[in-house]
Amino acid sequence: MPTDSNFKRLPANAAAEVVIWVEGKPLKARAGESVAAAVLAAGLGPTRTTPVSASPRAPYCMMGVCFECLMEIDGQENTQGCMTTVAEGMQVQFQRGIRNVPEVEDNA
Amino acid sequence: MSAAAKPGSVKAEVTVIGGGLVGLAVARGLQDQGLNVAVVDEGDIALRASRGNFGLVWVQGKGDTCPEYARLSRLSATLWQDFANGLAEHTGIDVQLSQIGGLYICLTEQELEQRRIMLEAMRDAQQGDYPFEVLDHDALKAKVPEIGPTVAGATHSPMDGHVNPLLLMRAMVQRFTDRNGQLITTGPVTKIESNPGRFVVHSGDQVIESSRVVLAAGLGNRELAPQVGLSAPVSPNRGQVLIAERVKHFLDYPTGHVRQTGEGTIQCGDSKEDVGLDTGTTTDVMATIAHRAITMFPLLAKVRLIRSWGALRVMTPDGYPIYQQSEQYPGAFLVTCHSGVTLAAAHAGPIAEWIASGVADPSLSLETFHADRF
């Protein structure tokens, strides 16, 4: 996994370790942090491509506003990584382009 | 580009009060007539229907008790493609105009039948020239496979379409200023000094002098119109809008309640409330909008909402526009409507020609739209 990241965790915030799976590979995260924080700290990304131009993006505002951090988290596409707390065994995929709409039959 | 507004005095041939879609469309048309135009606008604090609307270029059902309004709406829709092309040519901004026809979805058979009766009467009033068709559930499902199983049907008219209203607003501002229009955002207009053929408009520390003035200030027209010898009995009517995440395209047709933008965003709306100047949102109304949207398109149950807002329509007592020149102060014109998107092409075309020349094309029947009717 890439480790070249501009983001450093503060030692004061030491917390228990949690393993999440990003693009099929294990990543050690800290309990209580967001998926976006874990991914940035590991230097991973880009974490999505945009629906219109397929431009690569990564988490930005970290407070739920900009929607740049959309990822597929535990099967849910377009989930805001900065608003989702890591959990043991969580499955994270990067969001590639626009979300597929669920089939109508799924709601029957 | 226009310079930043400085304290002082500005001269223009025409002053347009209001820099929303109505004011900017008229201003564009006046520029096309070779006139030097100043637009005075409140800026970001304005109650801006132009930023809160649903983006429909809509004809079907409009003017059921006013054939002149039905004709004006349709005329504007037919002028819209050229209007959009002009914006793209000058600004490079594609406002995403699509006029493949619109669907008005009816949840019950009774609603569908009432709508059929209304549209047939409108067709009779237009001597049979009013294209629409009534779709039962199966015919609707053939056009939109994602339609919900309990929906009765829809009316479809090829006259309807939609645009992206935010891109439209941006393109119109850019076109106006690129063509040396003076956009003055010094706050509300506090006073209009009116003399026949000479008007002095005060806004903040700016004074704008011109031989003609156009009131396109939306709800602000109520206070301004008497200062030029006119009357604008307009009131706010709130609509709440829900925005959902971008999802893969499933809905090409605009509908009266749900549409999907070119980027895949879902927009839901069509609530109506009389709540004064309150642009807020309420849980019960948003829940009603969401429930109806899911009934129409069940797949939306699994699509997440990301944003909502309230915006204020500018409504006259009968819902139809006011177009009128002041008799007391010739050169002062009032333009107000609640369909600033649909009517934008007409405002930039025949309405601006009327203001530039002082003479209206008789086929517009503008006397129908005088405020004297109230």
C-alpha cells in the first residue's frame, strides 16, 4: 500500500486499531476516525472519479459539504467517506463515475 | 466587463431593476436592439426565484383560463432553442436545454381524467393547435420503464422541455456583462424619481439616470410600481425543492414533479404554500414531496437526498404575468411573471422589442396582461 501521505495522525489521538479493507487490501485505521481520514493518512487515492468527466478526486472538506470523498462503503455507492466512521472489516471501494440506480424490482 | 460599482452617478439608455432571469432576459433583448443597459440588482441577498426554481420550459396546462398566456408560453418555448444557442455562442455555456416533450404524471384515474378535460378545452381554445396526448399506465411505462406500478398515467406534450437553471443564470449574467452591460449590485432600489421620459433610480450610494426604466424586481415590484404610476399586486408563494444524489440516467423527460439533470442529479418539487417571505423548508412538506416522487419512481426509495431549499414564486392574484407601460410616466415598464425560465426567450425577444420601440406586436395581446384586470 502507498504510504506517501501529507497527513500525520497526532500522537495525542492514539486509539485502538481497526482493520478495514480498501480496494480489497487491508488497511490499519484508528477507531473513531472517518474512512476519508484513514484513506488520506495511508496516502491512498484518488478515491473517486466524477460522473461527468471522470476527473480523479480525493477527500477535501472533511466535514460533509463538498461530496468529493464519495466511495462505495459496505456495498453502498456514493457514501460520504468523511461522514462514515471506520468499523472492523468494513469493505471500501473507490467510487468510479456515476452511481448505478437500483433496479425497480429491488423495491418490489 | 463591468467595473465594480463605485459611489456616484451612472447613465444608461435603459435601467432594468432586477438582475434575475426576468431582468437579464429583458436586458439581453434590449442590448440586441443596440441599447446601453444598466441592471440594478440586490446581489446575493435577493429573494432569488431564479436560483431556486425547477428549470422547466413548460407549456402544457399553462393558461387554461387565459388563451393569450397559453400562446405566449408556447411562443417562448419555440424561441428557446435559438435563445440557448445564442447563450452558448457568446459564453461557451451549454444550459442543457432539452425539448423532447414533458410528462405530467397523474397518480389517480380521476386526476388523469380531469387533466384530459382541461387540456382538451385548451386545445379547443387554440383552434385545435395544441399538441398533447393522454398516456395510460402501459403507454407511460413504454416511455419510462421505471414508472411506479400504481401510477394511473400521464399527459405528454411535445411543447415542453427543461434546462439547468443555475447554468442559465450564470450564462445570462456573463453575456450581459461581456457585452458591456452595467451590472450594479448596490442593494435594493430605495427610490425612483419619475418624470415622463426621465427616471432616476437610487440604490445604495448609486444613482442611475435613464430615459426608460423596466421593473423586473419580482416581489420587489409591489413597492416599486407605484413610484412609476403602475400597480404590481404580487405575493410570494413558496415551493420546496429536494435534491438527490447523482445517479445513472433513467429519466429523460421533464415532469411536473421530478426531473433529472444532465449530470444525473434528481430534483423533486411542486409544493405550494403561502408563508410570506419565508424561504425555509419543513419536514411535512418535504416528506410529501419525497413520498410522491417514490410513488412515481420507486427506484428513488434507495436514492439519497443531499440538499433541500425553499424558494418564493412571484404570483399575481390570477397567476398570469403583468406587462404594462405606465401612462402617467411613459418610458416606465413593468414586467413580472412566475415563469421566468419558460418566458425568458419571449422576454429577450418580443417583450424587449416592445420596450425598445414602445410598440407591442398586436399578436401578443399585451393589453390582456395589464394590472388593471385586478
